[in-house]
Amino acid sequence: MSLPDDAIVCFANTGKEDEATLKFVHDCETKWNVPIVWLEYIPEQPKFKIVNYETASRDGTPFAELITKKSFLPNSVMRFCTTDLKINPISAYMKSIGIEEFETMAGIRADEPKRIAKLRQSLYAPLASAGVSQADIQNFWKNYHFNLGLEFRDKVTPLGNCDLCFMKGAYQITSIIQQNPDRAIWWAEQEKKIGGRFSKDRPDYTSMMEFGKNQIDMFDKNEETIACFCGD
């Protein structure tokens, strides 16, 4: 099996992905011999730059620069981080190589009906079309010689996507902070920089760092975590 000759694989790095995610993308390109274009948002034209595994941001710089440029924080209603950090850089890159129209394929599964329902016309989900479920994905990687390497718990990978994304449930965020309090520093700094909160219906990240030191049972364990790339 191989990709079609006209397929272009892109990875848009926000600077807040877990290191295991970056390593996994790198493993895919090296172990499968698949060229992957690593992209990051930049404020000036052409709105993207090409990086690689070694030079990709690990300190949230692309995301922080976007917040500074916008002068406000993304939130559940205005999730411009997905559009500006991922979708737009990929589109700009494609145009830079002379491709104006293209079909985007995303790894949305058959057992993610809410995400499927939100798919844009230009977004194709081959896994969903093939009936692939989360169990199928887990079984595939369980028997493979490399995998993502992130903890899989309660049917999710808590550190998937941006490490403390505001779309995660508050209990999940605080649980992650308990394990590694330093993860919250960047998020708290962005809130202080703008003078606001990523989520108005929960405490700020500075407060959640304090909650993480003491207790997290004040948050609902069953609060839904929403994937950041849902086709909006």
C-alpha cells in the first residue's frame, strides 16, 4: 500500500503539541518513507513557514504570536486557533506550490458522528467512509513496531492535540496539570497577556494550577472533551 502520487502530507504544528506527537509524525515520515511538510503559522506573509522535526516549535511560539496579533484569546465559540494555525497555513502552502483547489483528508473515524456531521464539503474522512472505529485504530497500533506513545485513557489520549487545549474538560485539564504543573504556565501567561480567559465558564489556568495542587473533584469527570479539528 502507498499514497497516491498526487497526495501531499502536511503537519501544522501549533507549538503546543506534546513531544510524543512530534516524534510520531517524524516516525511516520522516516519509517514509512513518506515526505511530510511541516508547517507553522507566522504573522507576516506568506502566513506560514516550513520547519522540520528538529526545528519545530516546542514552546508555543506560533500560537502565542497568533494570540498577540489577534489581541484576544480563542474560545469555544471563536476557535480561530484551528483555522489560523492549521487550516490556513496548509492552504497557503498549497497555493505557494501552485495548487489552488484540493481535497483535504482528515483522520475522523466512523464512531465520531458529531465530527462527521460538521464536515465541510471540501473535507473527506476516508476512515469514516471505511467504517474504521477507535477499536480498529488501537488494534492496528498495538501490533505495530511504533505508535503514538501517548497515554490512552477513558477512550481518549488526554495529551492529544494542544496539551491543555481549552476544549478539553476541566477535570481532564486539571488532572494533566497535577501530573505536570509546568504545562499550565504557557496557558496562564497567555491569559495574563490578554487579560482574559480561554473559557469563561471555568476558572483561569492560574487558578487551575492551584486546584491541581489540592483537589480536582470539584470538576465533572464526565464533561465532554471536544476535538479541535472537527471540520468547522
